[in-house]
Amino acid sequence: MEMTKNEAVLYREVYVPAFVEKCAERGISFPDEDTLDRALEMAASLKTAAVNEEGNRVKTASEALRSSFGLPPRANRVAEKKASDASSILSTIPEVRAAALSV
């Protein structure tokens, strides 16, 4: 599946830098662009495999437990954090802001 121009901007300006930063925090670096591309492909493949294999069983159980205790869904807290992080990035890079608004 091919990315749209705006998806490509978000991938290049948001996802890839975040991926590289998280890897660096774990002591993983990429000596060249080809190695980074392969790592990104591998991460996507692993994530797809994990989602296909595990599905949402753990998430469903977790949400049921949270609900039984009267706690708000975890997704709300995660979404709020992601929205805050994204808004910080979007406010500083006009090209990313325009791409995000059009998706």
C-alpha cells in the first residue's frame, strides 16, 4: 500500500525521528540509511505479526478490569498523551501541520 504525500510527510518528519530517538534511548543506532530502512521494515513486520497473533485479547481484558473498578479507559490517557506530543510537533513544523490537517 502506497502512502499519500501527506502520510509520507508525517512518516518522515514524525514517525522516523521518534523511532530513531526511541532506539537511541535503548542503545541502538543505525550506521546508514539502508540499515535504518531495514530496521523500520522489521519493526513494522513484528508489530503486524504481534497484532495478528495476539489480537486485542490483552487489551480487552485490561479494559474490562479497569471498567469493573470504575476507572476510565486506558485509551483515553494514551490518546491524550499522544495528542499533546503531536501538537507540540505540529506547532513547530508548518509542513507537518499542513499534512496532519489534510489527513
